[in-house]
Amino acid sequence: MNNTYYFYSYICVKITLKRNTMIDVKETLNEAEERFEETVMYLEDALARIRAGKANIKILDPIRVDSYGSMVPLNNVAAVNTPDARTIAIKPWDKSMFRIIEKAIIDSDLGIMPENNGEIIRINIPPLTEERRKQLAKQCGKESEQAKVSVRNCRREIIEKLKKGIKDGLAEDAEKDAEEKLQKLHDKYIKKIDELLAAKEKEIMTV
């Protein structure tokens, strides 16, 4: 199973582990919003790492390089920027890192051969074919659907927690009001997920 699955499962487990405590409605709703926000932030990061035919330094985030015995992100050992829409430029602060960085990029899942002139490592982002654009759009759709499932599952866990609160003395009107507020939060974050997906699909499909 991939990291995305484990992350969204972790979001719901954090809620489940707290269900046996005395309920505080405000705290519970804040807890829900925190989980929703984490899910959206995770999705935003996941979508940013999907190469869309334009230079985006986020696609380098999964790559780690060996620096003095520790595996660290590229931006810990080099300046990384995008001089134009199709190029990522990497300038190591220590010239001994050139070969290490170059090898890490080649060995990664990026699928692009870097160019090294001894001063700067360049990654030229090739234009996407129509077929590849459709594949990436489908991948983005799956990521966003997993995020929606996470938000829905967390809403369900919170509703169960609220209903249990009635048995512990929470007024039914207060529980109903809390559910309505929870639903509004749910709808707000589902909309954010849809907006993130629409923006990414537009980025991918724009030639």
C-alpha cells in the first residue's frame, strides 16, 4: 500500500483514539477541522509533485542525497530554482556534491536525465504528450478521491463521537447543532479538494 493510503488512514485513527474521552463539542469540531486541513495540505503537496510539463521544484521533494552520512533533501545542499518554465536549475553549495546529486536524480523515479556542466545541474522538463496528460489527470483524480474518502471517514468518526456524547450527558440539541456545523466544515473542505483538482487538471491539460 502507498504512503497516501497510510496517511489518510492515520488521519482517521487519530480521531478514533480520542473517542473514549469526555466530549467537548468545540474541541471536537476543532479536531475535525484540523484533520480536514491536514488532508487538504497533504493532497496539495501530492498534486504538486506530479509533473505537469512545466518546471516545478516540488517534483524534487522525494529525492534524498547523502550529505556527510545523512540522507537529506536536495534543497539542503543546493540552491534550486526555475530560471524558465521548462528548466529546473540546481547549484550545489559544495562542488563535491555534483556527482552525488546527479546520481540521485538519475536513480529516482523522475525519469529525466540531468545535464551537468560543472557549475549547474539542469533538468529540462519535456512537453507532455496528450496520452500522458490524460494519465496524469487520472492520477490526480485518484489522489483527490482518496482525500475525499478521508474527509468523509473522519466526519463519520466525529458523528459517532458526538452521538456517544449524548449518552454521557450531551444535550440532543447541542449534538444536532454540532452535526450541522460539522457538515458545513465537511462541505468546505470537499470544495477545496475539488478546487485543487480543477487547478491541477488545468495545469496538466494546458499545452
